[in-house]
Amino acid sequence: MKFLPFLIANLLRKKVRFIMTIGSFTIALFLYCILATIERSFNQGVEVAGADRLVVINKTSIISPLPFSYKERLTQIPNVKHVTYCVWFGGIYQSEKNFFPQQAIDLKTFRDMYPEFKVVPKYWEAFKKDREGCIVGPSTLKRFGWKVGDRIPLRGTIWPGTWEFNICGTYDGTRGDDDLTQFWFRYDYLDERRLPEFGKGTVGWYMVKVDKIDRAAEVVAAIDKRFTNSAYETKTDTEKSFAADFVKQIGNIKLIMLSIGGVVFFTLLLVTGSTMSMSVRERVGELATLKTIGFSDTTVLLLVMAEALTVGLVGGGIGVIVGKIYTLTGDPTGGLLPIFYLAPQNMITGLGLGIFIGMLSGLMPALFAMRLRIVEALRRV
Amino acid sequence: MVSVNGNTHESALIQVRNLDKKYQRGSEEIHVLQGLNLDVDEGEFVAFMGPSGSGKTTLLNLLGGIDLPSSGSITVAGDEISHMSGSKLTAWRARHVGFIFQMYNLIPVLTAFQNVEIPLLLTSLSKADRRTHVEAALAVVGLTDRMHHYPRQLSGGQEQRVAIARAIVSDPTFLLCDEPTGDLDRHSADDILNLLERLVKDFRKTILMVTHDPRAAERAQVSLHLDKGVLIEGQKTGR
């Protein structure tokens, strides 16, 4: 602590350079936070997927439907605990830019499948009573300024026409990563209005919950075997695997993020290392004087390392805080990244990266300062 | 008492025996100091004079433990420093030597107070004790009213006085001054020399000073001459 004023004075000796170096860290760490948030958002489905849940889709493709009659047949398969079904609606609210996920759900079975989503009883009761009702996630409510009791028009893209819904309530997630942008409405309302040639009597996909996780593989095989050679063959997978495959279709997001982040941090290391070296070389005479007075080689090394550490800590800390504040403002893409959430572990990793880069950039100049020979250095003064 | 003949002088604070310093410059070996002997008692003010390249600064560096001799020994207050390890020598310097440089060598981003405090950061003194010591040192050099000024806000003479305060703040065994008036005008130089004299007379400090300036050398009690690495008995100045 007694060296703190000395440390601060040294850091602030060239204020513009100090601010620019701190700024480099801030920008790099802010970028890291955004990349980590995007990567997390893409993989959010994988992260929160239930280990005991299976997804059953049409073997041809996910956009091909499955018959409603499969529900009973799925229920009869051994080790199947619950079955529910959903239909992707794909409606537009005012403009294509206002994307949010909408799905028709089965009122009776949906909540057994997704206990992580909590709906207060009065909202659910209202939803049960209103055929045109819907439950809307808090993020979507906030985004459009909707409130419970509002009537919302959506323009159908798969099923034409204007569909109107009454907001009966909202839900909450029990985990930090839960998607709070969803819009649920009743399957019976959808099926009643759509025409026979537009998929009446079909569902988009089934969700199956197994009674024992270790039986999931057996159940997957049993389901697909049951519908082999039928008009609607199925492809079943665990929810986690399904979500991971879905992300893979977009590309290797993690690799892209790591590549960008790697380039940014490597550049930061070069820039900061060069700045720290310059800063130390300018002070050769002062460092020699300190050593003459009695500062040991180790103390001089630690002083330089402490400067580098402080730059990394302060710049990185500001970057992480700015990143967190930015992510708190919500998804900037208008719905493509429903979970725009900077997790605490990403913040800690970011801060750790800032400190690590700071220390690494200070290592060579610190070693130079440590090895400085007093007599030679004093001659340069 | 100061002598350069190598006769054993048990009470001497500083004893130098057969001191040699050689440098290798390419294939050429340069003998900077050759078989040098020196005894200096506590409370002496000794000036070293000589032409450029005569080895004055090298001698000062060796006495201050910032360079090592090629052969010979240096004993200060009973400590043989010529064979000390680097870390021991560093600790020894912090305890025993106060350095005063021609260019003051103050840290420009620290105030006069903070510059003087630097050597005390290596001790276990409390903040309050450090303050007491720093204020006392600045009072000795007459800069109490300038303690919160930065070096750029001080004149050359004032900067050198801060450097002297820094050198004496930890109460070292002796002071080494390398051309302390070399960058000052005559008036400021006189002030600094007066101050050094006062440190010897009032505080019984031992001072070894390298200088080119005969007027500065006259202020020392003994003036020694170095030529081609050999120390020649100088004259007592009578001060």
C-alpha cells in the first residue's frame, strides 16, 4: 500500500498515453463481453435443454408436420412420462423486424413438460378460459410496451390473415438463461381457424419426457421404430442434442468468436507490450536511481508488473462493466438473440483475461527493468 | 584522518585495500583503478579531483556498492562489501549509503516530499514516522515550504537540496556526491557546498565528493587527486 502513490504517479505521468492504453483494454474487453453474450445466446438452447426431454420431428425436415394422432401412440411407449406438442406460428407484429418466437401449445400438457417456466395461477386460469388468449414473456411485453389485458394483432405468414390474441398473463423463468421472449397461444385456436389444406390436425413437433434419464436412448430408438415405414416417419433426439444440431446449422459459432477474440487480444498484447516497453525505457535513469537507493531487482520488477496489472485491471474492469450495462439494455438485433445475457462467469473470465494480458504485456519490460545494470543506466542519464 | 598509503588504520570508517578495476573494451583491457588504498575516518569531508577518465566516478561507484572491483577489498563500518551478493549489496546500500548526483536524479512525477520519502519506503517505518523523518530532512536543507512542489517547480539548487534531503533521510553511514555542483550556477553551488559542510560539522556525516571544480574541492577537509587510476595524497584544505 505504501507504494500506491508512487504507482499512481508513474501511471499518470503521461495521461494521454495512460487513457489510450486503458481505452484499448476497455474496448477489447467490451468486445469480449459482447462476443461471449452472443455465443451464449446461440448456445442458450443447449445450455438450458432438459436432459430428460426428447424432441420428435418429421424425419423429412422440421418444417414438415406430424399427425396429431401420434400423441396417444407416443404415450404408450414404455418409459414415456409426458407428451406435449407445439406448432411454430411465425406471425409478424407490425413489421418483419419485430421478430419473437410464437408457438401454439397444448394447454393440458405444456406445463408438465416445462416446469422451469412459472405462470401465476390467475394468469393460467384466464388463459384456459380465453380461446384467443396468450401468455407472453416479460422481455417481449417490455419490448413492445404491452400489458396484460391488451389485444394483439399478428399477421400470419404460414397461416394467412390477421390473428388477434388477448394477453392473459406472463411467465417467469427459474434460471438466468431461460428464454423470456416467448409467446404461447392455444393449439385449439390455431387448429380451429386453419384450413384443412394448411395442416389441420397436425402438429409441428412433439416433446417427450422420459421417466428415467438413463432410458432416454432406448426411448429414442423405440419412438423412431414405432413410426418406421409410416407416412410420417420420425426423427427423435434428446433436446440437448437437437439444440446443438440446430446451432451447428448456423456454423461453428464458438470457433468464430474465439478467432475474433484471439485476434483482438493478440493485438492488444502487442500494443500494450510496446507501450509498457516505451514507458520503462523512458525511465531507465529513474529505475537506476531507485536501484542505487536500495530498491532490489525484485522490487523494481514488481513495481513495473504492478503498473501493467493495474492497467489491465482498470481497463478490463471498465470494459466488463460497460459490456454488462450494454447487455442490460436488451437484445440489439430485434429478436435474433432472445437471451442477451452476460453471465457472471463470463464477466469473471473477461476480468481475468484483462489482468492476464496486462501482466503478460508488462513481463518483458519488467524483466528489462530488473536486469538493468545501475552503472550503465546512470551513464545514460 | 584520511590516508592513501595503505597503512592499517583500525579506526577508519572506510578502508580500501589494493583496489583494482579493469574494463574489457573489445580486445583491449582498460585499467581504470590500480592498487588503490584509502582510509577515511568518520566525519571526514573528502574531495576527489582529477581529469576526465581518471577513475573518479568508478571509485565512487565501487565505494557505493553499485559496481564490483576486479580485485582488492572495500570495508565500510566493518562490512566487507567487495564480495557481497547482489541482494546483500542492495540492502547494504539502502542502509549505509546516501547518493547525490550531478543531475539530481529526482523522480519528476513525485513531489519533493515524495522524492525524499522514497528510501523510507524500503523500511518498516509507519506512515507517520516516515512523515516525521521526511519533514526533518527537508528542514535540514531548508525546503519545508517547498515540500509539495514538483521538481519542475523548483530551481536547480532547490532540486539538489531535495536530492540531499533524500540522501540523508535514512541517516546513512556516509554520503557519496558525484559532481553535486556541476550543473549549478556559482551562487547555488555555494549554497550546496555550505549545506554539505554543515552536514559534516553539525551532523558528523562522512562525505566523499567527486568534483572538477577546485573551488568545490577547497570546501572539503581533504582533497585527493586521481590520475590514471592512481590516488595521490592531496592537501588538507584547513577547513
